[in-house]
Amino acid sequence: MEKVYPLLMTPEFDPRPWGTLDLSPIYPNQLCREKIGEAWLTGDHCKIANGPLAGQRLDEVSRRFGRELVGEAAPDAHRFPLLLKFLFPHEKLSVQVHPDDVVAQQAGEPWGKTECWYFAHTQPGAQIGLGLKNGVTREQFAQAVEENRAEELLNFVDVHAGDMIYVGAGTVHTLGPGSILIETQQQSDATYRLYDYGRQRELHLERGLAAIKTDAVAGKVSAAPMSPLAGGEGARLVLAPYFAVNKYTLSRAQAFTTSDPGGADSVQILVAVEGSAAVKCDGHPLLDFTKGDAVVVPASAKTFRVEPKGRVEFLVSRVPERVLRDPVTQ
């Protein structure tokens, strides 16, 4: 019987009007003929690059292997739970909002979209718009959209390399230029565009205004140091109901597990930020990955090792076991 193994994902480059032709900080060999805004790593349509499953889509493999791939902590046995991607904003994104699970399901979506952003690179002055200013109502924001002054009602926050931002569903937000970030989110593309600087793209005002939550949790999350590692250091970047993200910097091999302390296991998604390494699971060949790559380690692996080639910096995202509260944010 065929078993699932560590999967190297093929990035899927998505053109956006706010993107860039220069992806060299992450993908130095990628030639772009149009502006790229996002590089999807674990979307439903993303394809596998290695082994017997090469060329198959991640959603197909998830349906085939179920809990063996996604683990017991995932909300759906046959759907990959997390979407990871790089974002390359060169101009302002639209001012937008994502629905929570209830609002999304009312619109026929399987679930909503809570997300977090890890800023891998920033330029001086990089900012994000995060949430409405205190006391601003939906009606006041709708009026501001009509009057082309929606930005005036947003909180703008400076961001720096290494920052982790949590964006709870229902938060009005936008990204400014001058950064490269890794987004970890629920497996959903439910986005309601509220304001777009006259770029002539469709707006979703009625649905978007209904999705806004004035009490949504959003902001910077302080990293929490982890116990010392034999091969380097690690930090917990965010622990939230839908995902947990850790960051590791290794110079020697380090063992990892796919299980939480409570025993529930989850698929692990590794994304290299700097350097390169190999992933080793018992019974499978070494799998090399380098900056910009994503490796999906199936929950059934139980344990795996990351073996750096010199020094490697990477994120690990997973579905946590029974986390009921949003993280503390600033």
C-alpha cells in the first residue's frame, strides 16, 4: 500500500497589480514577465514536485490520504488545512476584510480566513493598515469609502523584519509596499475588497461591510523563546486557534515531532527563509529544500529531522491541538 511521504511543493506564482517583477530576495532565478504579488505554496491547486506523487495537486493528495497526511488536529480529514504563501507588495493592496467561519459558511464557503504575517524582509518606512480606528462604525467607514478617504480611518503600523502580525477574521486591513512576508492562513481565499484606489477591480462592499468585526483581534505578537535546541534556536511566533507558527535557526541537525504535547498530530509545513537543508523521515530519501521552498511533512511521519547545509532559517506551521483563544497582540 502506497504511503504518503515528505512533499516538496512547486510555488504557484500569482500576478497581481500591486506586485513586482523582482522576486530575487526569495527566488533569485525566477524571471517574471508580469507583476507577481503572491507565491502560493500549499494552495489546493499547488502541485507536488518530488516522488511518485509529482505533478498531482495538493487537494487531490489530501482527499486520497486523509488523516495520514493532515493529522487528527485538522478540522477536515480530507482537506488540507493551511494555506502558506509569500507576498511581494510593491504597491498598496486593496483595503479588504476576510469573513469568519460563520459569515463564510453563510456565503457557501467551507470556512473563513484568519491569517498571520511573518515579515522576512522590510525596507525603511514599511507599514500596514490594521483595523479601524477606535470608535469608527461600519456606517462611517462605508461613507469614507464613498468619499475616497477610507485610509483615514485605518490604524497604520510600522513593520520590521522579524515581526509577526496576527489578523483575525473580520479585521479591515491593507499592506503597504516595501516588505516581503510569509502568510499562514486558513485554507481559504475568501476576500472582500472594500476600497482599491481606483484600480477598477470589483468591490464587495455589501458582503465586506457585513463581515467587519469591530472586536476582531489583530496586532503584533511577541515571539516566545523556546527551550534550547541541540542544533540551534527556536521561537514560538504565534499560537492561535487555527494555526501555530514557530521559527528555527539551525546549524546542526535537529529532530522534530508531528505531535502536540497532548498527543494530537498535525501536518507540518516547513518554509525556508534563508539557507538550505534536508528533511529526513525514516523510510524515505533525504529531501533537499532551500530558500523559498515549502516542504509538507505528513502527520503520519511522527518524527523527522532537519539537517542544515551550513545554516538554515525556516518557519514551521501546523494545526494546534485545542487552542481556544486568540493570541495576545499589541
